[in-house]
Amino acid sequence: MASNDILCASVEDRTFGPWAQQCRGAFDFTLLFEESILTLVPLCIMILLAPFRIAYLFKKKRKVEDTPLVHMKITSLAAYCGLQLLLVILWTRPDVTRTQLSIAVNVLTLVGSILFILLSYAEHLYTTTPSLMLNVFIFFTLIFDVARARTLWLRDANGTGEIIAWGFTATVALKFVILILEVTEKRFMLKPEYKSYPPEATAGIFNRSFFVWLNALFWEGFSKLLFVEDLYELDKHLLSERIHQRMNDAWEKVKSKTPNSLLMVTFKTLK
């Protein structure tokens, strides 16, 4: 390894940066910045929130049939845990140039990946939509991991450093596969009592964000005239009877009715 690469790995990559001015063509973050901000922060948030979400979901009624998709998710996450365990072992080797956080970040990632197996299982069986938490977390951390993989390849591509770079690249590829599995919708896997849900009620975060669920309706409208019966059913939470009942219950609980009471009850009911 060149002397400049040694200096970068042993000195500048151990600083917060975030810009590695003397390393990798001055077009990269320092490894410490990537580990602390791009990896540790979102990981800690997820580790803190995941147990509450898991506990909440296991109290719900099961909504999805047993299909191969859930087994594929668990298998992929288990393989990810195995790769992460390998990275933990490699980062502890004495010949590896690491930062103050390298071992801790990889251990926490291993802990988080084990926790995500439970979260993925619960989200798959007890919700009608793909997991919002996992989809958002995996999507953004996948982008961050690509930047981190580039750093690992450029900073130390010899010996154990090269094995780490290969191992981390494998986790990035596997995380992409996990993302594809997690964004897969479960509309055709729902139990009979949930099969009547409209597409919006079973769509994931990316589907809803870009209104992909409307494409089938647009295509049908392009090929023929649409009638009221062609439109999707409303989500049960938007049905007028349900909203009327909620409004009525909230209004009856108001003890002192002022000129602004109805407005406040409306906001509270429709929030």
C-alpha cells in the first residue's frame, strides 16, 4: 500500500472530517464520519424504535397467509447476519487499520440485523402493507453503504483490508436483495377477510409516494369510460359512516361547547 494511503488510513480516516482532504483524490468522506453519521445514527434510531414496533405488532391479528416470501426475507436477513458476523471478526484483527468506532459499529450492526429479523417477520404477518420502517431504513442506509464500500476499497485493498472490502460489498448487494423483498406488496397473500382492501391500503411507501397504485386505474380509463363502480373502494378509515361515528363520539365528550369547539373536534378527529 502506498505511503499516502497508509497516512490516510491511520491518520485522516480517524478524524471526523467529514471531508477527507488528503485522501482518495479529495473526493470522499473520512471513514470515521461514515461510521458515525451515515451508519451509527440511523442504526441507533432503528434499534431504539424496533422493539416497540415489534411488541405492538405481535398484539395485532395476523393478516397474511404463510407464503414463500416471508421465508425468503428471513433467509436473506439471516445470511446478512452471517456476513456481518464475519466482518466483526475481521475488524478485530490486529493487522487492520480501523477507527475508534469500527468495531463498535460492526457489532451494533450485527445486533441490529438480528433484531430486524424479528421486525421483518412481524411486519410481514401482522400488517397489510410493506414495512415503512424497514423500507425507509434500508433504502437510505443502502445509499450510505455504497459510499462506505467505495471508501473501503480505496483506502486499503490489500490483505485483510481487501477481505473486509469484499465482505462489505457482499452485504451491500444482499441489502439490495432484502430491499426488493421488503418492498414487495402482499395484496395476493392476505387472509380472506382482508382481500377486499383497496390498492392504496396495501401499497408500500414508494408506491404511495409516487402514486403507482393508480396506474391500473389510469390504464383502464385510457381504454374505456370509467364508471363509479370501476373506482377503488375507499379505505375503511375514510368511509363516511366511520368518520361520522368518530365525530359524533368526540362531540359527545366535549363538556363545554364554545364557538371553536366544533373546529377543534374536527381537527382532532381527522388528524
